Amino acid sequence: MLQIRYNCQKSPCVAIIEYGPLEEAGSSIECPRCHESQALHVTAAMRDEEKVDRCAVCQCRELFIRKDFPQGVGLAVVLIAGIASIILFRSNLLLAYGALATAMLVDLGFYLCVGKVTTCYACRAEYRNGQLNSAHDGFDLGTSEKY
């Protein structure tokens, strides 16, 4: 069941709106914070195949696929391993490298276990639990700079 997560388009609200299944969505969703109605344009591919061919929020056709991993968790792993290795470098070089290797294995574990999400370049809406569209590649900085 395809799910969407995006920020409310009305300024200054920018509440995070999550909705699923997208296949059953009507023509609009109401923001839970500001109660403003946001139009949704769910395509036939989204309803029938659970495949995103364009953004339902802004109708942008340029989307990219990325790992669905919270960046804060990755940053925490790196910081903890870095601080531990700095402390351990003074006493035991082998343990210091062990802390860095542990961080690498934890990161690899997350990489292998976490799924992928389709994201819109223009509005950063995220689509989860659907079929990945082969027309979309990974993140491209050049395309992102257009938006």
C-alpha cells in the first residue's frame, strides 16, 4: 500500500502530513494543523500498480530513489564511534580501530535492512511501500539545483 509523506504547502504551517494508502485517496487531503485543503493528483499508475510516475502533490515528473534511512541515526553512529575512537586512541590503538570497525558494521547492517523511498525533487514528498519505478535513478545534484 503506497504511502505519502510531505510538508504542508501553506506558509508558515509546514506540518508533516502522512497519508496511506494513497490508492484510496480522494482529490485532496486536509492538513491536520492548519486545516488547509491540499489537492492530490493520484495517477492511474499509483492506484493500479502502486508505482509513482509523478508527484501527487506538485505533479513534478522528476523523482529520485534513496534509502529510507533517518540521517540523525547515521550521524549519531558516526559521532559515537568517532568520540569513542578518539578516547581509545590514547590507551589502546586496537580498540580504537575496533570502535570504527563496529560503526562500519552497524552502518552496513542498516544499509542492508532499510528499504528505499521515492522522493520528489521539487517538493520533497516521499513515497513508501510502493513499486520502484525503473525510470527514476538515484539523487542527482544537477537536477536538484533546478528546484
